[in-house]
Amino acid sequence: MIQTLKTYFGYDTFRPLQEEIIRNVMQKKDSLVLMPTGGGKSICYQLPALLNEGTAVVVSPLISLMKDQVESLRSNGIAAEALNSNNSETENANIRRACIDGKIKLLYISPEKLVAEAEFLLRDMHISLFAIDEAHCISQWGHDFRPEYTQMGLIHERFAGIPIIALTATADKITREDIIRQLRLIEPQVYVSSFDRPNLSLTVKRGYQQKEKSKAILEFIASHGRESGIIYCMSRSKTETVAQMLRKQGLRCEAYHAGLSAQTRNKVQDDFINDRLQIVCATIAFGMGIDKSNVRWIIHYNLPKSIESFYQEIGRAGRDGVSSDTVLFYSLGDLILLTKFATESKQQNINLEKLQRMQQYAESDLCRRRILLSYFSETATKDCGNCDVCKSPPKRFDGTVIVQKALSAIVRTEQQVGTSMLIDILRGSFTAEIKEKGYDQLKTFGAGRDVPARDWQDYLLQMLQLGYFEIAYNEGNHLKITENGTHVLFGRAQVQLVVIRKDEPIITKKRTPISKELPLGLPSVESADLFQAMRELRMQLAEQDQIPPYIVLSDKVLHQLSLTRPTTLDEFGTINGITEHKKKKYGKAFVNLIKQYV
């Protein structure tokens, strides 16, 4: 097992749980595997596929994801193919023949194709195992339910004795149980890896208006040089607007959403994977189909609808284990709109509950990673030190008067206003609607003009979190004072609000340079110039082979090379992540470049 791991994947040791899972599959037992994105799920079925006779059939939801996996496997010298509608009839015929002849170790296939081929191609193959990737898609409780996955239960009926391994990065308890039931897994071993991704920083920014958000995003991107990133937006139109704003600033950026043609979406995805685009502004439709390991940052322009969605999306950063940054913008407007969607959905109660947990994460004054992990039933023993709350704990002040002004204005409008109107009243804005309703005559009109509109947004979010008012979503999102709010309004309770940190950049980018003790007096910190030169070499090699640059060598491997600077092929081959195939194919070019810097 270790020899195969080193030869084909370039690693000397397994990550936690991998070896146990592989042994379970080798014993022809069913498994359900929950591992975070970048946690090494693929090796759990790819390595048994190499060790067993026959072909492993991998069910995958997207053609782009299959293409990515197949290219990655081939770059390691492994015989892999994907049977899909993008291939020509001749290509698919050749793949079928190779499968029947036992020449393919891993065959990637869509759920629909698996059902269609169950009585034909698959019956004539020697199948070693079935791997169901993105298994949360099978469950109606999963965040990305796909009806075509629900027929996967036929596998054990038609192919008795062949083990099934189901894999996902995000599934709460109810989703896990549903996956086991739908796939009819037989006494499966359930493996739950740690969901902690310590290389990801976590930051939340509340109450930003659009202009402030754009300014903050541009500053953030500038601090990340030419590094790849994704900006997730709630709506299609917002992806277009944000992409246009970034292009005007000279950035290589495109929008991606379901309203675009398949051809356009494929081009955007392909350009991003191959580093021709630096940034994609996308709806949640984007990202599942990419295995790109060098995404260095994720921005959520809006609040996600659940922690599962959020975790899946931030998981697209730092898959290679190198430090990466995530930022979430959060506003009352997002919360109101998502609550409306959840209320109108078929699964109202569960969607509202999931949104509430997302809201708690965004509003927390505790270590954000601890909240994230607790959602997946994992307990952290200490604060992470890599989220905004840990780095800069919130300070509080007596905000009783501020809260009383807002609550008084709500009462004087007979609780018939939403947040935007309330802020206009407090700021003393003479809008047409305020004059029409006579709100400019209220005693509290202009009572909060000394507080900027953005700060009012933040204070109202805090008041909602503290339970001083509720939003009546069935009454035009009007604000209604609670019993606790009444106590504050009439001076029977004091309020501590969190101090708003002004003009603080989204994140202070601090990449910890990779360092370790090196012999012969070599520097113990990597060379930035060499790293950049190797990135350019990697791009040239990728273009020659027509594969994404990160498949040639990951950023993590480049960092190790720029630190250790091997000058022989044997030294080059000892780096973690460099396979025998890559050593032979790319070693000479990289060693020759490194010699120029030693």
C-alpha cells in the first residue's frame, strides 16, 4: 500500500483514516466517508482501484469534475477514462472496449449513465468497487440534492458482493443516515474525519454598503497579488455586476451562473482552471466541478443559506494545504431575503433552522472555527487563532441610548417600518415616502443623525441578535419590538454593544513562509523569486500537455521546492507529492531551473 501510494501519488504516509478506509474497501465492505474538501477522499478509492484486479466505477455528478479527476490520474501514470456525452461516439466505443478488456483502472460515469449501462457495459466488466462521489447529492436533506442520484440503490441489487464507498465533504447526521438508506449500504463502516481546515482563515464583515464592499474587495484582491480566487454571490445579476466592476479595474475576471449558455460556462471554468482567469464571480452553481488546488481565497458577497453550503464553498480554497483566506460579507438585507426564500420553500422548518445556524456563525463573538466544527458534531478544545474574532476580540460599550433611539422610532411608526426606512428616520432623511407618511414629524426623526448609515446597519444586526426586535416576514418585513426590547426602551435594562472597527482592511495577509532546518548552511526560508520562476515554468509545461498548471505540480510542492532546492533528480523525487511519473516527466526541467538559483 505504501509503495503504491508513493509511486502513484507521491506521498510517504497516509493522512488520518485513509489507511483504515482503504483496508475496509479491500475487505469488500461498504463505507461512508466524510472528509473535508482537500482532506484526501479520492485516494480512499483510487488506491484500492490500483491494488485490486478489475475496474473501479466512480459515480460523479459533473462532466467537468470527471475531466479534472481523469487528467490528474493520467498525469500520475494511471489508466483512467470518463464515459460521457462530451465524448464522440468513437471515443466512447473505445472506452467501452478498453473497460471490457480490463485496461482501465478507474472509469468515471454520471449517475444517469450508470443506470443506463447497468444491464449492458457494466455487466460485461470486471468491477472491483463502486465509489459514489459527492454522495450528499443523493439525499433530499443534502444541500445539493439531485434526483438522478436516487436510483443508485440498484447497485447492490445488480452487483452483489462488490463494495460501495460513498464519499462527501459535508453531511450532517440526518443526511448521513439518508445516504446509507438510499444506497442500501450493508452494515457500512462510517468514517468521519476532522472537519477542521486550519490553513483557512475565517473573517466576517457586517453591514457594508455596496460601494464600501467594492472598495474592500479591491483592496483585498490587491493584497493577494495574482492569486486565484472565487467570489460567491446570491443572484445571477450580482455576479455580472461584480465581475464588471473588477474588469474595469483591469482584473482578469468573468461571471458564472446557470443563466449562461453551457458553452460560456465551460469556457469560464476551463479558463479559471488553467489560470487564464484569476477570478470567477459565481452563484453556488460554480465550484463543485473543480479540483483546482491553488485557489487562495474565497469571498462570499452575500450570506450563504446554510453552513453546509458555506463550508463546501470555502473548502474550494487551499485544497493543497497552503494558507488561504475566506471572507464573508453579512447584512440585514441578505438575512431578510434568505428568510423569505426559506419560508416559501417546501422544507420550510429545516431550511429556516439551517439559516439560523448560518446567522449564528456570522454574528458570533466566539471563535468562528469552534462554531463551524460544532455544527458537524466536532468539538474544538481551544480557540483557533486564525479567525477575525481570535485575532481581534470584540470590545463593548454601553449602547443603551443607541438602542433606545431605534426602538423608540419603531414604536412611533406603530411598528410599520423595515430596516431601510428606520435608518432613514433615524438619520433624518427627507425622502418622498417619509414625507408622505408623515414620519418627518416624529420626535425621533433625525435622533441618530450622528451615527453613519452603515453603523446603524451593524447596530440593528446586533439588536436583532440580542433579541430586542423581530422581523415580521409575513408583514412586509416590518420590525416588531420584543418583551426584552420593551425593558430596554423603558430603562429597565442596559445594553452592551460591540464597538464597530472603522476602516479596518478585510484581512492582513500574512503568509507563513515554509521553513525548516536545512543542511549545508542553505537558507531556511523559501525563495520568492524561485517560486515565481517555477510557477512560470509550470504554466509552460501545462500548456504543452494541455492540462491545468496545478496538475503538473501543486503550489504546495512548488513551495517545498523553492525551500529545499534539490539539484538532482533523486532529490527532486523525495519531495512529498512528486510521483515517479512526474519525476521522470518534469524533474529535469525543474532541477535545471533550480540550479540557476543555488
